[in-house]
Amino acid sequence: MTMRVAVAASGRGSNLEALLRVLEADAPARVVLVLSNRSDAGALSSARALGVATEVLDDPSSADEWLERLTRHRVDLLVLAGYLKLVPPGVVSRYRDRIVNVHPALLPAFGGPGMYGRRVHEAVLASGARESGATVHLVDEVYDRGAVLAQGRVPVLPGDTPETLAARVLAVEHRLLPAVVLAAAAAGHPVPLPETVESTP
Ligand code: GRF
């Protein structure tokens, strides 16, 4: 049976595009809905261009609103791909262990409230860390705390800026997230990936 996936995104949606590229017609998972808290999110345009249903949340803090939309589209798995707000606890408890998030650092380092986008990479560079990467994890009631399903590592290079590091990490996100979704579809629920995805030179 095909796993029905909803993707929530607040921004440009390159992770959504990576997922849509991998999930071809005969894939075991299909993106049936793209949700956003912002009506101008690039992710919504990408979805519409491919005929994927889109919904803009009127009140992203309303569990009832989320659940009505997820139920109506018969969603099995919710993927947060650059979704910048907290998912209401009522949604987390109803979709327990069926919500995954991609984070642009090696959790548990450089996660938590306020740690998103450029700030993550600035913090990594300021710390002097020699490597960074991407993490896909289960979502629970606390930002960036749920069980890790997969990580991919990249080196931090001399002269890196938040932008160059972000681009290196994003390339890993684009491989890691589809791999986790495909593994979830095969198992019927999200599972840890057996191997870490390494960066390509
Ligand atoms: C990604 O780096 C994701 O990890 C972070 O926000 C960025 C979203 O990028 N949370 P995109 O919207 O998928 O292009």
C-alpha cells in the first residue's frame, strides 16, 4: 500500500522538491498534501506546479485545523521540511512516531528553540566544530529532541561562511530525507536508517 505523505514547509521548499523527485509514480510513498503557515512559501508553488494539493494553515497553533486537513487527505506520515513553527501537541500525540523533521546540524548539537536557518550554521562556525551535517528525527513535543533516524556528515572547511556551509549541508538533507521516507514506506512507519549518509566530495 502506498504511504500517503504530507509535507509542511515554511520556505522555498528545496527539500520538498528533492522528495518529489525521488517519489516517482511507482514509489511506495506519495506526497498527497503540502501544508504551510505562509501563503507565499515557495514550497506551495512547487507543489502546485506538480498538481500536488496544497493547504495554507489559517492558525498553525490549532491542532483541530491540522488534524482536519491531515485526516481529510488520509495522511500516514507528516514530514517537516523547513517548517519553522512548533507543531501543536495535539497533532504530535495523534501522529505519535509518524512525524519526521529535517534539521541542518548534527543533533543534539545546535538544536532547540531559535536554532533554525542561518543561525544554526553561524553557531557551528562560531563553535569551531570541524564537522556539521544534517539530522532527520522523529518529532515530539520539544523542538529538535525526538529520536534520531538518520544523520549525514559534512566537513567544516577553512573559510566557510554560513552560506557555504548551509549549501554543503543542504545537499546532504536532499539525500537523507527521501531515504528516510522510502525506508518508512517500506517498513510501514519511520525507522532508523542502518547507515549514515556521508557527503560526496
Ligand atoms: C533546511 O536547511 C532545513 O533543514 C531547515 O530549513 C531549510 C529549509 O530549506 N530547517 P528548504 O525550504 O527545504 O529549501
